[in-house]
Amino acid sequence: MNAQQPPPVSRVGSAPVKRTSGPRKSQEIFDATLDLLQDKGYEGLTVEGVAERAGVNKTTLYRWWPSKGALLGAALVNSTRLGFPLPDTGSLQGDLETVLNSVVALLTTQSTANIAIASLGAVAQSPELALHARNFFADRLAREQPILDRAIARGELTPDTDPALLMHLMDMLAGAAWLRVAFRQLPLDAEFVTRTVRTALHGALEQPRPLGHP
């Protein structure tokens, strides 16, 4: 994207989510932002420091992102380092297991885990960043919406399924991984992903059954 083009927009429901690619060397800028966050924390993250690491002029960064909160928010949404491919396994259970496996990998791989933990701490420190972080989660949900659409098309869910179901499922699945890995610092056994997804879909007291069947 050049400086004359408007940023692309994806949507979750009716709420627009800006996905700003940024100027040239955008991935270098986003990587430098995440690296500096990992090394120095949110307090030590500065636009000037990112500019130096990325080898760009700080005025270029300020032209696109007026604050370090805006810059970090853009890095979280747009950096390829934190992305993972959209699964299509043929079932809702399989798709959600694949997504949760990706979240677990993000939290257990040192390079991305440090960034994820530092980002969580930064959001807690900065109300401004918290606003930008909403774009990160909204963007993830927009990318993952086809999971819900395919489940409805396969008859696993009814056509009138609340679109917010995907958000609730992702909150439960990602939250379970975050709490176990980041807060309780417990290992993940081989059945964690399958068990967690099954519980989210069917409930703790119900026997697993195909979705859409009585």
C-alpha cells in the first residue's frame, strides 16, 4: 500500500475494523514494534525506538500512527508473526480444535509467547491501547467467521444461530488456554484441546453428540 491508498476495512457485524498495512517496510515496522515490546515492555516502547530498529524516519510512523498505542495496536492486527491460517477440517469440532491448537502454539512458543504476555500486560496498563486492542480481537473474529458459516451450511448449527456464538466460543477456548499456560503455568496434556472444545460445544454435563441433533 502506498501513502495515497486508504486502509482496507474488514467487518464484524456492523462494526468496521481497520486493518492498516502502513507504509513501505510495514512488516519490518510491526516486527520492530513487537520486538521492542518484548525487550522493554510497554513503558520502554517508543515510536522513536521502533523507527530506529526498523530503519525508518519517525515522522513516517507518526504520519500513520499518532501514538505508540496506535502503533502497537496496528502491529498486533497486521503482523504476520501472530497470524495463523483459517482451518477447514470439515467439522466445527475439528475447526475449533485447529484454532485452539494455534492459540496454544502461540502461547507456548517462546518468541510469540513473550509478545502475547507483554501485550496482555500493556493492555492492562494503557486504556488507550485497550481501545486499539479491540481491533485485534474483532479482526480475528472477522477472519474466523467462515468457521461459523460453514457449520451452518453443513447443518451442524441452525440457520438462526446467533452470530455472537463464535465470539463466545473463541473467548472460552482462548481463555482456557491463557489461564492454564500464562496464569496457572500448568502443562497442557495431550487431550486438553479436544476436551476443551468438546466441553465448550456440548457442556460439561452432556454427552457429546453431533450439533443440530436432539
